Amino acid sequence: MKRILVIVSVLILAVVLLLLSYGRWNNASPSKTCAGCHEISHSVDLWAESTHRDIQCKSCHGTALSEGIHSLREKGVMLFHHNRKMKPEDVRISESQRLAVMGKCVACHRAESSKWNSGGHTMNYSEVFLNGEHNKQEAINDDCLRCHGMFYDGKSVAGIVEPLDTSGPWKLKNAGLKDRPAIPCFACHQVHKTGTPGKRPVLDTPSSLHYARADQKLESFYYRRSEMYFPVTVLSTPGINYQSSLVRVSDDPGQRLCIQCHSPNAFNMSGTADDRTPRGVHEGISCLACHDPHSNSAMASCKNCHPAISNCKLDVEKMNTTFADRSSTNNIHFVACTDCHVKGRPAKKL
Amino acid sequence: MANKRVNAVVVGAGAGGGVVAKELATGGLSVVLIERGRWHSYDEHGDDELTSQRTFPLKCGFGPDNERNWRMSPDGKNGWVKVFPNQWSYGNNAACVGSGTVSYGAMAWRFQPDDFRLKSKYGAVPGSTLEDWPLTYEEIEPFYEKAEYEIGVAGDPTNDPFVPPRKKPYPMPAFSLNGEGIILEKAAWRLGLHPFPIPMLRNSVPYNGRPACIRMRTCVGYACPVGAKAGTQNTVIPAALKTGNCELRINCMVSEIMIDDKGRAKGVRYFDADNRLQEQVSDIVVVSASASESARLLLNSRSRLFPAGAGNNNGWVGRNIQDHAYAGAYGLFEEEVYDDVGPGACIAVNDFNHRIPGIIGGGVLCNEFIRMPYQFTSIRPRNSKMWGIEHKDFQKRYFRRHIAVHGPAQEMPVFDKKVEVDPVVRDFWGIPVARISGSRHDNDIKAGRFLAEKAEEWLKEAGAVSTWQAVPGKESTPSQHQSGTCRMGNDPATSVTNKFGQLHEIDNVFIADGSLHVNNGGYNPALTILALGYWVGGHIIDMWKGTKMK
Amino acid sequence: MISRREFVRITTAAGAAMLVSFNTSCRNKISRWRFLTGEEISLLDAIVEQIIPTDDFPGGRWANVSNFIDRQLDSYYRKHQVAYREGLSAMGMTVFQLKGRKFEELPFAEQTDMMEMMESGTFPGDYWEEHSPAGFFNMLRDHSLQGFYGSPVHGGNREYISYRMLGLDYPNIIGQNRYKDLSWRIYDAKSPANGK
């Protein structure tokens, strides 16, 4: 009897100690906890200088136990590798962990998230990889992962979909992949990156309001081939050419992200492949001058620059371009005055 | 558990082995295709220059690995030194499903008709075992065609007056030229040469269910991101597996061919993926492990009747190893000539193949595949400073302002340029390792110098303000173009196989890779190896129909 | 059957051990480097800056070339560990003997002189046993160039700086392939653009 009492009290003591210890651990500064692992310290260093530095690791990544048995197993494996001196250079979180973190992004950035959900980039794996119209024209290949499913854990697109030919019918190898977002927030946003936390704008000096977010740029392109982010500031603006002369391309760093996927062919010829770099009347304008970065809607953009009625006395939004009608032969990205005024631009009507 | 007996074991899933496995499997034979490497995807390699198959200081990305494979190489002091796959003196060829055809540049050359009758054309060459092939160009032509159509070649011979005769056009149109290709093409016409686009085992338009090329800069040395580059891994090997008659066993290292008391092969012994010794019994053994490793396997298969190795009673196995005496020139330009349109190599001239007084053979001249930044650090005129600010200035100024023109000068077979097995040193599995030694024939150096001179003239005409030549040396270790170690021939005294790749001494062992080449032409050998795969495979099927190889 | 006392002791010890491990882990032992020491790195930083100096583009030091080398010495280049340990120490000692100062403290031009002596074989080899100064120099040069021009996945070429220096776009931009515009793909043997 006495023995059982002792055993029980010792067990209780142990549990209490563990809980205390775990509680303390969870509330300690990340520099004392997460960064204690060599493999994680680099990420913590980056976080400590980032826009989200005031938000604790666990707010996005959860605690060491939030994934239950999976967490324990993962940490166990890390410890095992660590002790065997098999140290990875950097921690990598799995695709499902990324998506869990993405849920936390959405919880705060609600407005951006609902804009995103209304736009054309909100595609999931089944919409991308099972698109028969596309798959009939070109066999699915590993390069697809450059812009869709870039965080997929496997080592080939062959793990996502089969068959990899142009005859189909195509199906996902694992039905559970169906609803995975193919372009998650992290495709374009690098969270562990230098920045300053957002603060309320100073309304006393309205003229400086637009500077308030100037250094908040998180836009980076995640490039699967080297498993690295490239900040927009180092991405290239290719020299697009049309009829053997160079097209003037906006120097807006933001649009360098767009062209990473909306790219021309290897000869950088304007309008080839997925290129939408503006030419013609809109030459030199940034994608983001018309498109909202999250919803990518351009519906309300004309009036940013145009009076509603053009020099030709036409409503700009109703002119014969793909803006008004998708089936028009005048692509809004490339349309030139002379496409309609075949004899040259008429004199201004007053 | 013992492996089930099969009709044929094919050792090595590269260019030759992949084709043979598919021919046998579609012909109804049960086949086990054994490969020491594994499948590779583009996605796991990306475009990392330091682990590519072109520059590999860290490792050879497509195998073999340094941990289990090594060879011996002359140390220059009459001794031997241990060398690893990512050293040039090892003489590496990729080890994976598809082998070199995963990461090659994919030039698709037919040898010239004269390459098959070199001795008749030029006479005996002192210091060389030069011989005619036992088969003629006319005999192999249908098999070249089959390779071009089944694997997929893009080309256009319109402007090449020296093109080997062909019955059908290429299945795909040729690739457009990149910027430097256009510059070189114009210069070649001005010089009176005959430039034409290089035929490529790469889709210029969608073909055989695979997409067209996207013109990446990292092509040679890397896997293809879209699968436009054709290798056996994305054509004939999947076709073989689809028949249901072929089983592919990866990560398996064959150690010997088992020979019975009557002097016939009864299968192979190999180490499986868990390094356990296994036996696979079969009616036929096809060896297609590359010129060095095929020879090594035969030499390591010693038995009572073949004490010096399978099929080696005449001592010719492993002899006459050849590659190419690569030669060429570099040119520096005032203006940018680089337009980042891959893979780089696109334009060629055939004017210097068999048309050079005083030189046997010769070779094609082509512009070179794109040199990536680390590779470019070693491209310098003689006596340049290779580090410091001079190094950096050169990199910055000339990376986009240089062109390279190179060609594979044909090598003469030399009996003492050879693959042996080391009497002492063994690899990870305990299999005696290969050692490769011997020097080039003087003709190779002469041919190389000639090609380098012509390359330099071409670059000067194209507007290069400064040029220098790169010429072959006497010493070399055959690597990605290795060939000739089990040559075919009509005379069993001076060759290893008959004209069908069947060992003279063991009638149920066949060779199907570059080892069969009597000489290696003045061209990249991949298409010839593929064609020989169809040739050998087809003849095995014919023989099987009559006798079942009993 | 263990005694009660023993059981209590083991449980307390285990609890204490867990507490300790939770609260200390091994953060005190963190070094940025894997094989090389901080001192070796500061010499190596000066060396890689000699091989690839800073001009209007950053040099080897900024590009993390030393990090590349340290990382390889802990993986692909384990076989060169001895050469580096011996070479860096021998080089450091020789320079100190010749100049009375550490290599990394010398003016840039004097460092260059030292490097040239090593390359040409006129550098004193007294402190070397297994390798020569010239052999070590060649290894340093090769590895530095690999670190500066190779992929950043190996720890060097920070932000692909060398690619930007060469005017080589990275990530390189090539669009999808499914559009049926063939003219740019295909060679036309009859075209006057081909110069015939």
C-alpha cells in the first residue's frame, strides 16, 4: 500500500515536473529554445530581423507537440540525426506543415486572403494537374513544378499524377492531394526575411503615408530547382524583343515575380509562351499597375490612368480588346493604336 | 529464394542495353535487365554545376558513386594510383537507368560509310590494330533509321553534302540556331564550308508523346526538365517494361558471368540492392555495361575453359580502348555573342571527315555546348593568370563574349591502350577493379591539331579578335565516348565477337554497347550504339527463333 | 524486482535529466563552422578574397566561399581535411615568420605577393609535411572557384552573385512549351537568314 503511494506520488511529481518544464519551454524566448537546435538557428536568426519578429514561432508553427505523435517522431529523428552527426544544413518543413502555417497567415491577413480566393491563381492540385485541355497539348513534366506544386515533397511530378503522357485519362496518384493549393502564399512570400514590423501610419503627415509600407516587401520567388528564395530585388528583368527590337519593360521589381512564370520562350520573344509583358499602347507599364497582386483582377484599372472617354470618343472599357471581350483579336497586353487605326493614328478630336 | 530462370539477362541499362532489352522483350523473350544505378529525375538534380555529369568536383550526379567504385590509373612512375569516378583519370560514364543517355548532349550522328571500311580506305597503319568493320554502312543503315525513329532525332541534312546516305528523312525538323550558331553559319559559308544544324536525339516538336525542347542552358551534363531529350530511360526501357516480359532490377552490381563445364554461360552472379550475392540463371547473357565495365566483367568471369576471362582466350578482351581526341579552339569577341539559348551546340561542318590529306579519319566540327560559370574558369589563353582580379575581369568580360568550336578527332585503335583488371585491388563488393592505361596513336594528335587549326580559322572568320587552340595530348583516359574493348570481326584471332555481337568463344553471350566498335568514327557515338543495340537485338531474336539458344 | 529506493532514484534522475535537456540543449557549443576553426576561417576569408577580390562586384569573402569550403570539408571533401589543417597552419606560420604579422593583417598587395610565391613554388615549405605550398595553393584556388561559381545549395555563391556578375539570369526564365508557335524552334535550310 505504502509502496503504491510512493510510486504514485513520484509519478505525479514527474508529470508535474515535465509539465512545468514544457510550459517553461513553450514560453521561453526562441533564442533559448528553437534556436538551441543548430538546424533551426538560422531560421530563427532570419525571423528575428523579419517583419513578423513580434510574433512567436509557435504562433505559426505550433508547439513541439501540436502535431501529436508526428511531432514527437520528427523531433526524435532530429535528435537521432544530430547525435549521429548527420546534421542537415537547414531545416526544411514539409508541404503539409507549410500549408498548416499558411492557415495562420490567412487568420490574420483576411482581406488579402479573400482577394486571393476570388482570383485566378487559387488553383489546387486537381485543377492544375488534371486539366485535360492542357495535358493533351503537352505531357506533364518536372518543369511544371516550377510554378505549381513547388513545395511538393516528392522528387518528381511522377509522384503526383499519372500517366505522364498526352492521352490520359489522368488521375492523382494520391486522392488526398486533390485540394492542395498549387500556389500557396509562400510561392511569392518569404516570411523569414529582413523587414520591419508594421505600425500604424502617422496620420499627421498624410503626404508620407505611402512610405509606411515601403520596406514591407516580402515578395520573393521560391525557385524549386535550387530550393531557395530569390527576393524581387535580385530577380532579372529579361530583355523582351519584338520584331528585332527591344520592348521597353517596366522596372517595377514587383512585376519581376510575374514574369518568372508568365515567361516568354528561350529567345525572349514578346508574346510567346506565357509572356504578357505589355507592348503597344501599354508598353513599359508594370503588371501591377492594372492587376491586383492577390486577386489579379484588372477590372477597375482603366480609370487609374484613362479618362473614361478616349480621344476617339470611345469608352476605353468598351473598345475592341480582350478587356471588353475575351474573344477579341486585340490582346489588351499587346494592342497598338494601329491595330484599329490601320491607316495610322487619326488627329485628336476635340 | 532463387531467382526464376529467364531467357535473357541484360547487364547495364544504358544506350545499348536499353535497346536490346526492349527488342528481346517485344520479341517474346523473358528478360531481366540489371542496372547498378537507379532511376533519376530532373527534379532531384536541378541545375547544380558541381554535381553534374559535365563538371563534377563534388560527385558525378548520375553515378557511379565514389563510395563503392574506384579504378586504378597509371601514376606516371610505372605504378598505379587509385582513382574515383569524379576524377578525369577514372574515365567515367554515367551509371543509372538510361546511363549516359539521361545526361548527354544528345548529338545523333551516323558514322560515315568510310568509317566502316577504314583499313580498306587508308591501308594498314603502323602501331595500330586498325581494321574494317565486319558489317557495312549499308547493312547498319536500317538500324540507324530505326533508332532515329524509335528514340527520336531532329535534323536536316539539306546543306550537308557529306551526309551519310539515308533512305528516309529525319522524323523531326532540325533545331533553329542560337545567336552564335547564326554567326558561325555565315562565317562557314564564307570559308567555303558546308554548315548544317546538328542532328539531335531531342524533340524539336512534340514527338512520341514527349514535349518539345525548351532550350535550357543546362542540357549536357543534366537531366531534361521536360523530357524532350530522348534517352533509353524515357523511350525503349519503359516500352520494354510495358510488354510485361522485362523486369528491371536497379541498384544491382553484376560480378561475373557464370560459365558451365561445356563452356557456355548459364547466367550471372550479382550483388542485389542490399549487397547480397544472388544468381540469375538464363539462356542468354547480353553485356552492355560500357567499354570499360563490359571488358571488366568478361575479364572477371574466369572459369576452367576460360582462365583469362570469358571469351578472352585470344587475349583481345579489353584491348584497343578508344574515345576521341577532342580538339578545337576558343575565340573572344568584342560584342556579346551569348544569347542564353540552350543547349548551345547547334551548328556543324562535315568538311573535315575523311577529306584531310595525310590524316586518317578526322572528325566533325561543332560549336560547343554552353560552358557554365565554373567550367568557364578553366577556359583561358595559355599563360593566363587563373585567379585574382585578372581572373575576375576575364570572367566578366568574356563569359558572354566567347565561342568554342570543337570536334572529336577519330582515334586509331592501339592494342596496348587497354582495360585490365587489377590483380589486387577490389571494389566495395570485393570485385577486382578495372585499370585503364596506354597512350594515343600519333595520328590522333595530328588529326586533333588539324581540327584545332580549322576551328581557329572558323572563329577568326566569325569575327573573333583573339583565338587560341586546344589540342589533345598523348595521354588520355577514355571516358564518355569509350569504345572498342570487345571489337567485332570476322577473324576470331583478332576480335572478340562476330558481326552480330556474339562472342566467338561463347555462343550464348552477346555484347551490345560501344565495346563492339572497331573504330569510333569522328562523331559522338551514341546513335551508333543505339543502332548496334537494334542490330544485335534483332539477330538474337532471329537465332532464338531457330534454336532457342540450346 | 527493483527496490523502492532504487525506483525513486531512477525516476528522479530521469525527470531531472529531462528537465536539464529541455532547458539547456546544446546551445553553448554552437559554432558557425563545421570543421574549420574561427581562426582558420579568418585566414581562409583573406585567401578567398585574394582568389576572387572585390571590385564593383563582391568577392569571395562576401560570397561565403569559406563557408562553402568548410561545408565540403565536412562532407564531400573529408579527404582534404588533413591538407587544410596542415596547410592553413603552415601558411600562417610561414607568413608570420616572413612578415611578423598574420596573413590576414597584411596589406592586400602584400598578401597577393605571398599568394604568388605559393603558386610559383618559391614559398618556404618547411612547415609542410604531406603537401607542398604550390599543391595547397592549387587546391585553394580550385575550391574557391567552385564556391564562388557553383550552386548556393553547397554554401557559397551567396545570392547567385557570380551569375549576376556574368550577366547570367538566375532563375532563368523560360515559359511553357504547349503553344503551337513553331517558327522559332525550327531551322529553315532555305532561309536567307542562314547566310547561304
